[in-house]
Amino acid sequence: MLIKVNDTPPAASFDLAALQNEFKSKGNISDGTLTGAFVDSQDHDIIVPQAYYNESYNTSFPANVVVNIADTFLNFTPINQSNNVQLFFKNKAIHDEMGGAFDREYGRMSVQFGVDSPFSSALTANTYLYNYADPPTEVIQSSIGMTPIGDPLEDGTQIWKITSKGVDTHPVHWHMFEVQLLNRVAWDNNIREPEPYELGWKETLKVNPLQDTIVALRPIVPDLPFDIPNSIHLLDVTMPDGAPLKVGPGLIADPNGQPISLYNHKINFGWEYLWHCHILAHEENDMMRPILVAVAPDPVANFERVGTSRTLRWMDNSTDEVRFIVQTNVTGNWTTAGVVNTATGPQRVLGNILTSPLDLSIDITEW
């Protein structure tokens, strides 16, 4: 093969300084003039300010906020806020060793997510492991660009402390939203700072054995041109309603360690997301858990009283409300006059199933 190369002058050398200048943050976050490669590419600001992000935000945050092994909450001041926030952790767990996590039907080694008992300590760590078809334990209120204001945070902000009691490193993936890695901490309280490539919003992170991995998260409601109804289905879609799933001593406990009997039933999963391990053999064998994101329904329209009657009428603009609660205020205090369950709520709850437009007859003297 003959390759002929034109005898032309070489191109100008690469201008590294110009590239670095383009990536440099400019302006001020407090007055809305901040711009730069990082902030322009992120969906929203990081939740917990850390010194790792000084150059990205063109400011000086306090020393890196980190979580120690025995901590149960975190104090921090959100970006552009003056009030301090105290946020208690949601304790999550992973186990992947034989005898610690195993298939209860066949006795095979398994890998599972779970929750750490609220009564755990650095010396006595109790974990309750769950399969995908067990009752959900990850419930989050959705965010619409709000700022943290306290605990519980009204905008859905949470901090998860994921305790890994196994022997493997798991690439854990969150569906439909991303998380901020704060730090990892070994069980001897040795702080592991995030790697440079782990800064910013991430949808997959390594969860290492014998460490706690601390992440902050806040699912944001996407701006969609259509409505999404709640996901309502049986816990185990392969079994009939009412079928025993885990009935008997030692088969399942609630997050406080209390034994329960689990029967198949319908659950309102809201906007159903999930998190799972990205190792195929793990995710295909139940290392996966649902995440319930509660999205506020759209407000009703044309709310009115029909003439002088006791009939109230309104237009249902939402596909994800659970029920309508009608309240009256005669003495200065709001009193519930009636509750009307809707078709988008839990199907096991009996009540009126309404269509749009909705008519509800309320006799104030009878309620």
C-alpha cells in the first residue's frame, strides 16, 4: 500500500490555555451571572456545597463537608441560602455474602439491597434485606426547583448512607435521576474523598465493601408536554392478588425489625423509578429495588358551587391524584367535609370513582 502525504504546512499547535479558559467559571452565582462548563452542563446546583466545587462555582465554600462513620445526620448551608439545614440520613444497606444474603427458597448465595436498622450502631449493625417484590422502602417527594428548608425537606431532598457489608464493589445505578457523592467512609472512620471524575451529578457510583457511601439526591420533575399517571400494580405481578408471598417466622421484617406476614396486594408506586446494581448477574437476580417518587397532582379548575345547592363541581386536570379532600372553614379552622377516592388512587380503597368533570354532592349539615 502506498500512502502519499501532501507537503503542506502543519496546522497551528493546540491552544490549551484557550480551552482551559473556556472551562473556567465566570460571573457570580448569587446574582445569576455565573456561567461555565460545569454549571452550564448540570441540571441544577449541587445539594451540599463542598470545597471540591470552588472553581466550578467561582466562589469559596467552607471546608469540605464530610460524613463520619457514626454520624446520623448532616448540617450544611445550601447554595445561596443563609439558613443552616439539618438533614437526617436514610439508612440503606447491601449484603452479598453467603449466609448473610441468600435465596430463602433454594438456599443459593444472593446479593440484595436493604435498609440498616435505625437501632444500628458502629458496633451492632442490623440489616434487613429485601427482594424487588417486597414492600417499597425508598419513598421520595418530588422536587420542582425548590431549596432545602429543613427536615423533612419539602422538596424531596434526601441523604442516603449506604452501608456495604459484603465483599464486592458494586456499580450502583439510579434510574431517572442523579446523585451527588459526598464521601465514602471506611468502618475505621477513614474518610475516602470522591475521585475527580465522581464530582457533580452521577447516575452510577461504586459502592465498596466495608464502607459507607454517602449520597445526596433530589429527583426533579421533568417538564413534559403530557401527564403521567401513577403506577399502580401488585407487589408481585406474577402472583394473584392476596397470594401469600412471605408468611411465616423469619421470612420478612419491617425496617424496625418487627416480623410481618406479606400477602400480595396493589401498591400506588407514584412515578416508579428504581435503583440496582449494574453487574448483570446481580441485577438479574433481584439486586434491585423500586423507588417511589411522589409527584404533586395538577390543581383542579373551575371549582364552583352549583347555584344555591349543596353540590360542588370542579374539573379534574390531573392523572395522578389519589383522592379529593373537601374542607370547610366556618369557625376559622379547616374541617374535612368529605373525602372522595379516585380511580388513580389505590385500587383496594373503596369509595366513589369519579370521572371528569366531577360532581360531588355535599350536605354540610350532615358532615
